[in-house]
Amino acid sequence: MAPITVEKVIGWALTRRTRRAEMLRRQLLSDVVTVLLFLLGLAAGLPVVDPVDFEGNFTEAVPPYAGTNVFEANKAIIRDLKAAGKSDTMRHDASFAESGSLH
């Protein structure tokens, strides 16, 4: 096994720092776009609908899953999408912590 040098440790730290900075840049850009889209919707007179309460549960705005935690509802939502013939794979870039909060 090769010895660990100060240069290797610094290189690892800088690489990690660069990756973290890129993640933060992407998240900031995503947040800015979200706010702009929200403001555009307000300007267009669209209603504000928040389907998730402060405890992370779906509200009555999402009748089939009302009262269910958003993460606990995932399996039921996927099952319902498959039953409706909408089972194509979906991908998104939002990252979240185990607590469910975006970071």
C-alpha cells in the first residue's frame, strides 16, 4: 500500500471541496429557477397550491395520499402510476438528506 502523503491529503480535500462547490452551485441555480417560476406563476395569476404540510404530509390537495408522509407515499404513487400505464422511468437531480430536507 502506498504511503499517504500530505500532498495526497490536500489533493483529496481540494477535489472534495470542488465537488461540493459544484453541488452547491447547481442547488443555488435550481433554487433561483424555482423562485423565478413561482414569481412568473403569480404574475400570470395562477393559484398557489402547496400539497405538503409543515410535517411533510400530503394535504387534501392530493386526495389519494392526503395525510400520508411524502416519502411513505412513494410506493403507492409508483404503484398507481404503473396501474395507469405511466410506468416509464423518471429521473430528477434534486438531492435530499435522509430527513427529507433538500440540501
